[in-house]
Amino acid sequence: MQSAVISGRRDGAAAHPIAELLACPAAVGNMLNAAAECVEFDVGDEIFHQNDICRGLYVLIAGQLLRKAARLEARLTLGTVRAGEVTELASMLGDVRHTFTLVAQTKGTAMRLPKEALDRAFQLYPPLRMQLLEELAREVSRAYGISIATRLAGIRRRPMAAAYPETRGN
């Protein structure tokens, strides 16, 4: 982060710190700080469950969480959440249900910004919603980039004979 600031340029898809994401007037920031709830968890605890109504935005303070989802008849592991990361932007901004289950891999603490407080902050300072939408777009871009890189890595690892079956036995 520091090197990006020093050089004067920034990767458009890079994650932004929470302070930057929630940059807003002091009165709005104070209201959000007052409404923030501390969520402590132990290994194996579910922070929220897929299809439950989204109750707010989560910021991991300490520990590690795992995103899991059930799609059709498969159970998927979507990835980890590490300290400083924001989760459930899409559900919060879209006013929908959770699209995955969040499970604790280690003991830790998260901060939840309740939906009601965020809705009030959006009314008091409308650019805040746009800042969070921009972060959601960066999150989708990062996930897409990882997906493409994973697929390309799988293609590169195929043995040459499997890639070109007509050359086998010659």
C-alpha cells in the first residue's frame, strides 16, 4: 500500500483499506463507529449462514474465516477472509440474503456495521454508497482475475501428449 502511494499510482483492482472505503464526514463516521458491533468467534463458529437475511457489513479484525456455499448439489469452498477484509458487500448493497456461509477457521474478532446504520449513513452521505459499489466492482474484478489465472495454470500443466493426441506413438 505504501509503495503504491509513494509512486503515485494504484492498481485499480487492488483492495482498499476500510478507512478509505468508509471515508465520510466526521458526523457520519462517528455514527457508524457508535453503531458498530464486535463479533467474537471460535474455531468452527458460523458468523452467518447462506440464505439468511443480511444484517450488515462485516470487517474482519483478527483471525481467519472461510466462505462456503452450497450450489445445486455441490458444496463449494469459495476462499478465505483475512484481517482487514470486508465481506458481504454484494448482499448489503443489494439488500438481499447471504450468498454463502461464513465459518471461523481460527479464533478471532470481526466488526459488523449494522444495515440500519449503513442505510442511515447512505442517506446522510450518498457518496458512501458509491465508494462501496466501487469496492464491490474491484472485488468482482479480483475474483475474475484469479479464476482466469487458475484456469490458465490448469491448461499449462497438461502433459504435452494429452494436449496433442495426434503426436502420440510417433
